[in-house]
Amino acid sequence: MPHDIMGKYAVFLDRDDTLIENVPYLGDPKLVKLMPGASTAIADLRGANFLLVVISNQSGVGRGLITKEQVRSVDAKMEELLGGENIFATYEHCFAVPGDPYDDRRKPSPKMIQQAASDLQIDLKRSFMIGNRLCDIQAGNSAGCKTVLLSLHVPTNEMQEASRLASFVASDWPKAKDWILEQASKHK
């Protein structure tokens, strides 16, 4: 996708309960199911020249419940279901468990977003973070992105605060995608 250096923009995406249905500590690619509307929305965002970057906490690795290879096999199946390889510009995974003193990249930290932005020369002010958890919205806000709370599977105890902090709350993928495209058109 052609971008000038200063004009790269991205949609950062949480994985579980945002792109695919959450199965705790998912390591089996046969269990991967896309969230409703995700496939069409991702195709439309790619068509609008957004770089797509997955930002995902995968603490099952740090807990010894799944391996990095299993996480990658799930990611590969997700890409296949979304239309093929290389849909995503990159993946940033944090494999640490909550409270790991040796890893400060876990969302709500913005560090995974910032690392991807640095590596890919992304303008964070023109970019978006989509997720279903408070930590996704906090990470996106701290990184300087606009944030979208996809309210399909938000934990009840996080809904009020996540809704308050998000730039936009979308009840489904089509609404999330339409809002992002509308916002992006204002900055062209």
C-alpha cells in the first residue's frame, strides 16, 4: 500500500472478541471464528489504505497454557478467514501475565502500539485503536489514537468507563468501520 512517510495511518486491532470470538487461551486454529461483520469491515479498511496492526495480550503463553507457535497458528487461521495472508502489517503480542515485572508492554500500556508505529512510521494522531476492553481504549488513548469501543463483548464491569473514554462506541463492525472512514475523510 503506497503511503508517503508522514501520511501513514493505521487501525490497531485487538484480537479476541474484536476480530475473532474469544476462546480462553486459544491454541487450536480449528476453533477460530470471526466476529460478525469483521471480514467485510477489514476488507473495507484495507481498501481505504489503512495499515492494519493486531495488538493483543496473550497471557496464556506466560501462564504456560499455550505456546507462541499456537498463537501464531491461530493468527494464521484468522488471516485465512479474513481473506488471505499479509492482511496485517504486523502483529504485536504481549505474552506476559498481568503484573509481570519484566514486561511493561501489556495493554493498557501503549508500548505495543508505539513500537508498531515506530517500526512502520505510522502517524498515531491519524490512527485508530479498536477493541472490546477498557485496556484497549486506555492503550489507544495513551498512544494518541482515536479509539473505538466495539461493544459486542465488553465485560459488564468495564462498559461504563470504556464507553466514557472511547472516542466512539460502536454496536457492531459496520458502525465501527463507517465511523473510522468518516473520521479519516475529514483529514484528507
